[in-house]
Amino acid sequence: MKNDKMKNQYRVNEQIRVREVRVVSDGGAEVMPTRKALELARQAGVDLVEISPNAQPPVCRIIDYSKFLYQQKKHQKEMKQKQVKVEVKEIRFGPQTDEHDYQFKLKHAMEFLNEGNKVRAYVFFRGRSILFKEQGEVLLLRFANDLEEYGKVEQMPKLEGKKMFLYLAPKKAGVTKKSQQKIDRERREAEAKEAQNAEKEAMAEKNGLANAKGGEALKKLAEAAED
């Protein structure tokens, strides 16, 4: 299903029905009739792939389509590997946790939140210690207050069975996971930038030729004046 979805993102060969395209390669870019680009692709035994349909004219590559899809899939995989998965770290307290243990766990929670992870802190009530649930709630509220600069409360202290939970989320997530929409948008922006660079190169080449012709004309005028 994923491969079918990726295939439908691009027009290939006869599916490209515009009059002309900008063909980009490692050597530069050239605007040409689509018919000519298709013929070049056939001669090379590969495909004409439209990579930026919204450019004027659309940008294409002459490349083996299977190889192109493999490169796109590999690029997406590499981007996913660079993403940081947000984890939920647990901090456990007793209803009568001493100050030293509290500060030790507070330090760990700060580190977790700074790394972009969520924190689930809870007080475990063993046996008759459930009678001290108010004390556990005060402890968790203090914990949330001491972490105010690092995290925001997602869920206030709530008793579930023998445990009272508090959920905190980081205020400054280091590197959060990108959505597929953002990945696709970044890919489209990269393709558009590539098309823009190709157009600049084509304009520079055109201006260079024009300057060269102008220089030749000036040279001829100077030679005629000398005669």
C-alpha cells in the first residue's frame, strides 16, 4: 500500500502532458519540449519523472523510476531515523518520601523533561498507607510546582487504585517527532528549491551567452574603426 501511494505522487512518461518541461541533471538544467525529453528518456532506457509539477515549467528528471522510488523511500527512512521518539519516564514516590530521595528524583525529572520526554510521577500506597492519600497529593503538587520551569501539567494528581498519578509534558521539547505532512512539505520545498536553482543556472547560462555575443560585436566594431 505504501509503495502504491508513493507511485501515485508522481507523473511518469506519457502521464506528463504539458508542452514543455525543465529537465534537471547533475550537469545542470534545460527547458525542452516534453516530446524531446520523453525521447531522451527512451534512448537512455529509463523514465521521465515529474518531480515538481507546480514549477513553471514543471521540473523533471530522466531516471529509472524504480530507482527514483527507492531513493525517495530511503530518504524518508533516514528522516524517520533522525526523529526523536518522545518517551514517558516514570518517577515513583512513597507517601512519606524523605527530602534527600525527593531531591534525587526531582533532578532526574528535570533531565527527562529537558530531553523532551514526558514524566509520569506517582505515589504508591501500600496497605494502610492509603489513609495518607492527601499527603501523597501534596507531594505531587509540590513536585509539579518545582518543575514549573521545565514542564507543564497534563493531568493533575488523580487516584487510580493504589496509585496517584501526575502527568507532566516538557515545555521545551528538544527534537519532536515530525508529522508525515511536515515530512512531505519539506520534500516539496526541497524540490521547489532545486527547480529554482536550476532556473537560476539556466538564466545565468543564457546571460553568459548574451554577454559573449555582445563582446564579439564590440570587438568587430573596434576592428572596423581601426580600419
